[in-house]
Amino acid sequence: MRQIGLFDAGTTAGLKRQSSLSDAGDTRTIQAGFRNVVFYPDFNNWWSSASQCLQENVSPSKVWWTENRNAARAPRKSLAMKESAGFIQEATAASCHRSEDRWALLYSILWRLTHDEPQLLELSGDPQVAKLHQYAKAVARDVHKMKAFVRFRKVEGESPGCVPRYISWFEPQHFIVEYAAPFFKRRFSNMHWSILTPVGCAHWEGEGDLWFSDSVDKDVAPDGDQFEDAWRVYYKSIFNPARLKISAMQSEMPKKYWKNLPEAKEITALVASAEVSTQRMIKQRKVADNFHCGARPAHPDQIVHQQIQATDGSSLQALRLQASLCSGCPQSVAATQTVFGEGPDNARLMIIGEQPGDEEDLHGKPFIGPAGKVLDAALKHAGIDRRQCYLTNAVKHFGFEPRGKRRLHKRPDASVVRACAQWLQQELSCVNPEVVVYLGATAASTCFGPQVRVSRDRGKLIYKDARQHLITTHPSSILRLNRGAAQQNAYLQFINDLKLCASAVGLENKARLMVNKH
Ligand code: URA
């Protein structure tokens, strides 16, 4: 992991801020009738010079647009244009395009819009309009990729208590840093971050204004952090070989971005093993389908009753057997079987999910499907051994809506959660954990009622009924986010929440990790 240069200390000291001087671009006349406009190359500054040229009736063939990053900058003002509101939006995007002819193109279109062609933008066959659309589209695509592929690395501040800075290296195709930065400000408003690129850098200090500095070299940016492995394990765990479409993947995540994506290091190996993994999944699925479509797993009631008799009536084993006969809610009718909790009866940490999913329903075990894989990876990175935890669900039967051959997850309603509460209460009394983790709102509502809000209440230890409780997000909500910085952030927050629980039960102390309560 490299953390060198300017960002060793987690600060941006030493970066040269771009100036924000006043006075519009210099529109010096160089020959009779010709105008050489020297301006700072962004839309605001071009607009200010272009408006002046329009006022002075300088036709497009008489203007030369000369970019100069040291030119004085015009004060930013809100732009309006009665002739064509759509022009400003599209021209702002197109102005970030790499091609040198963009300023002349924009001025020519502006001239025509204001000289008897107000409907010009509707003529998509017009070569200049077509070029404008093409430039704006290419920039929009580049911004989309930036939103998806910016990966922040955490750099700790030098002195204790100093806020960490999150730094990303990204290589855009066009000059989009200032244009795209407000998105990152909104999305990561609480963090101090910098996005470094070869065409300029954007910075946010958690408050105030975004600021921008000149380009830096890649080696200024850190190329790893303590979460790097976590992110890669996460990516591996959500990779579904059966859904692999290499061409679609490469068009969504072109190879040129791979070198800056921590998870891309896994792609080659995952793709190479996809065929074998898919065959394995198909085989498992066949076994599961036979199991599901034929007779339901035989639970002849008397056998179970006999087994219950043979147990100590208050044990987890007795509860599990009793729950296997439960038909207390509509979900129990359609589901394959009861999926009861799993783990040591003296676990110090209990994790409660919402309800089993498709795979859990078929195999009778909690958290073995895609959400379970995310949970496993996060537990591992939080230093928690899954085998030492008791994992269960608020609802013990899979609730779904059939869609063709597929069974789509359906959130359990409050009456189902209430009907199932007796099992969870008994699991809690049997296991008596020190800390309970609730994954998502359904699980949290079993302890905190329907008014609980995961976004508001998550991530803190709450003392109640003689134990600590922590609400966090459900791993499937992380899976549902579009791949990108938001998903990465959600996953890292999830790990942090689990780490807090680990420290509350002393699980972060490896010596105690394998030791149960009694
Ligand atoms: N989601 C849950 O909430 N529980 C499981 O067991 C699996 C997925």
C-alpha cells in the first residue's frame, strides 16, 4: 500500500488552488475585424466572453478561441438564455469535451440561435447540432463512469484526532472534474475527500465550497488502504458466474478502468473459473429442485413429536423441532421448510436477519445465499468468526411471489413478523447473547417497534433489556445498490458497524474469539 507525497498526512497542504480571479476573458482584437479571445477554459468563462462577442456582433468566422489556464476567471453567475434554455444545459456538458473545436462550435450554434434560427436545436440532422449532441453524450458517458468507478482510499491524518481524507485516482476521457464534482459533494458530504486526475483535481472539506487544483501524477495518490482486501472479498462473494456476460461486463466496466479498481484484480480468475462454478451451481440446483418439486421434506408430525419428547423441552434443539411444525402464518404454507436459527447455544453475538431467501428455503439454513455471502465477507473483515455467532431471522419461512419459474422475495408484513415473534423470543432466551445485531428494518422492528429507521438509528450500541443492541443495514440492500462508490461506501459502513459489535463483546480480541460464554 503506497501513501506518499502530498497525502501522507491526510491533508491537501501543498496543492495549488486554481485561482478564482475576477474579470472576464481577454478579448483582444488582433487584426481588423478579428478577435482573439483568451479565456480560462470552462463554460462560465467561455459564456462570459461569448456574450460580449455577441453584443459586439462579432460573427463566428471572426473569433479565435484561445484557452489559457492562467487567464483571469469571470465571477460565476447563473446563466439564462431566453432563446433556448436547452442550449445551456447541453453546451455545459459539451464544453467538457476533449476536442479543441468545441468552443468555436458552441459559439457558432449560439450565434445561429440568436440570429433567426431559434429552433436550430430541433434539427438533429444539422451537422453542428449533431456534433453538439455527440459531444454532450460522450461527456455524460464519462461522468457516468466516473460516478461508478471512483474508489476512495482512506488516508489517516498525521496527528491523533485529525480527520481522515478519502482519496481517489481517476482517469477521465474528458475535462469533467469540475462538472462532476457536485455529485460527489452531495453523495459524500460528510467525508473529506479529493479526487485526483490527470486533468485537474477536486477537493471537499466536509463543508464550505468545493475547490479545485491542477492535475497531479498518479503516484501522488494512495494505491491501497486497509479496506482494499475487504472490497475484493466482497466483489468475489457477489460474483455470480451463471450471470457472466463478458461483452456486457466489458462494455459496462471497460478494461481501461480496471487498473484503478481494487476488485478488478479478481476478475480474470473469476472469469476463468466461471464455467466450472456454473456447472457446480447447476448440479446443486438440480438436487435442490428435486427436493423442492417432489415431496416436501418429510416431517411426519409424529416422528417430530417423538423427537421433541426426547429432548429437554427448553433447549434450542426442542425449539427447532417445534418450529419445524409451525404453520402459524401464510408464509409457512408456500415455503419449503422452516429455516431456524443456527449457531452455538452460548453465542455471545446473535445476528438477526429478515427472513430466509430462496436458497435458505431450499437448504434449511440461514444466510447461505447471496446476502449471506456478503455477511460472511463483512464478518470476516470485522474480525468475527461466523461459527461463533448465532444467526437467525425475524421470520422463519421464505415469503415470495412466484414469477414464472422464479420465486421473488416478498417482504413479510407486520402480521407475519408478529406470528413468528414467539420463536425469536425463545431463541433469545435460550442463547442469551450479550449483543444482538439487527440486519435491516424488519429485524430491528422486533425489538424497537415499527417506528425504527435504519438510516437514523444504525451504527450505535443501544442498551436495552440487559443487553446491547445494534441496528445496521441488511446485506441485500448493499447488493441492490449500483456497483460503484455508493456500494463500496455502504459495505465499508456495514463492516464498521460489525466491528463495533465485535469490540462490544471483546471479539476483536483474538484470544477470546474462540471462547464462548460458558
Ligand atoms: N436474508 C435474510 O434476512 N436472512 C437469510 O437467512 C438470508 C437472506
